[in-house]
Amino acid sequence: MTNISKTILFFGTEEFSLATLQALISSGYPIGAVITKPDSKKGRGHKLSTPIVKKLALEHNIPVLQPDKLSDINEEIKAMGDVAGVLVSYGKIIPQSTLDLFSPGIINIHPSLLPKYRGPSPIESVIQDGELETGVSIMKLSQDMDAGGVYKQVMYPLEFNETGPDLYNTLAAIGASEIVALLPDILNGSLQPVEQNELKATYTHLLGKQDAWIKLDQIGAEEAERTIRAYLEFPRTKLSVFGHDIIVTSAHVSSEQKTPLDFLCRDGAYLSVDELIAPSGKYMTAQDFLNGYAAG
């Protein structure tokens, strides 16, 4: 059981949030509430989807707040007394009026070595760019995007075979472990954040379905292969062959073209598809696709 007197409010929505919430619960931190996005309709059937952190919170009898606007619950937060905040992939901007309610502020896990790769897609971007390393930054949330002071960073070397989902899971586990260990020192003031160097800041963009289509005449084969690994879960990489749109799930770089699934890139090398999702929705090897679709 952790000896912490402050009540912690946890902000999170996405699956990346789950490891930290579970770690805080398992370590005995006093969680007053979980704040997450409202339930939303998803998919073709428009079924109501519940944030995964809400499900975990309710399993442990932790109150859940799902405001449309955070300012709507400011009075409720004030009524909880002396509170600290932990935020992981909440998905909404925190207004200053809400930030000011927390002491020493809201502590955030960001999956990059800040100030590099600020913004919404640091994990995908670091794979796509072919970086040698990435990591996790435990930071103090500020009004400006990912610009707050950093309490600690943990570096993680990349091996050039990671997929986006793999790296999400790895960095989520690292962040959860670090924040559980650091919280006592952050909350008692013995660990203070260090300001970031704004001159070294770089930014990522919000990925959308339009990012699925890669233009092979504009990028090299190695970058194309990295993009496939980075976008494996979303938005997924699409190419067109035989008049069919396919989703590429695995590929390698080749110096020559042997099949129609070897695509010429800007640098003269080929992106050779190994595995894919066919128009039918079925996962298959490149050879199986050729056997089934080339003749058609």
C-alpha cells in the first residue's frame, strides 16, 4: 500500500492509458475518480462504445466522470479537496482553469523523448522516421501542447522491426512503472520538473484515413517499409494492385521486381509485400493473393 495522502484523479481514455491506471490501482494509490471521454458511437452499426479505462475503474468501484467539457466538473473537483492529477492519453485539451485546481499540477506520460515528437502521433512518427531511440517522458502538463517541464525521461532503443502496436505496449508499460515509482517524490516536492529546450522541439500530426495511402514515387523503399510497421493498427497502409485496394501488413525492401507485389519506390528500390489484408478482409500471404487475384 502506497503512503500517499493526496487524492489522485486519473485522466485517460485510450488503451495506452490502461497500464498506468492498473499500476496505480495495484500499488494502492488513492484514486478519487477516473475522468474520461463520454461514451461514443462507433463502427457501421453505431454501437455505443465505452472507454476501456471506464470499465477498469468500475471493476474497482472507482467513480467515473465523463464531462463534455472539463470546466463542467471544476466545482466537483474543488469539492474533493487537495488533489493531484495523472493524465495518460485523455484525448482532450485541459483548460487552464482545470489545471489550476491541482497541486503540484497534472502529471503526464508522453511517449517520446521531449522536446522531440510533441503532439498526437509520436510513436508512429519515431518508427516512420527511422530513429535510433525513443522513450517516455514523465512531465508536468501545461497549457501548451507537451511543453511542460520534465521530471524524468527513460530511453528505449529501437531495433528497426517494431510495429506501432508493439511500441505502444512497451512504452505504456515503461510509463506506468515510472510514474508509480516517481509519484511520491513529485507529490512531496523533492522532485522538480526541468524546463524543455524549445529550440529543439519537433511536432507530429494527427493521423487520419488519408495517411493510409502512401505515394511510393515520393518516398524510398525503407521509409515505406517503416510506414507499414508504424501504421499497422491505424491508419494502416494501403496500395492498389490489379484494380484492388489492399492493406499491407508486412513487407521488406528488395533490389529487384519479381512479382506485381514488388512496388518501385523513388530511390529505385522495391517495396516487396509479404503479407496483406485482401479486399475480402482476409489476411493472406503475398503468394496467396497472387494465386487468387492475379487471374481475376
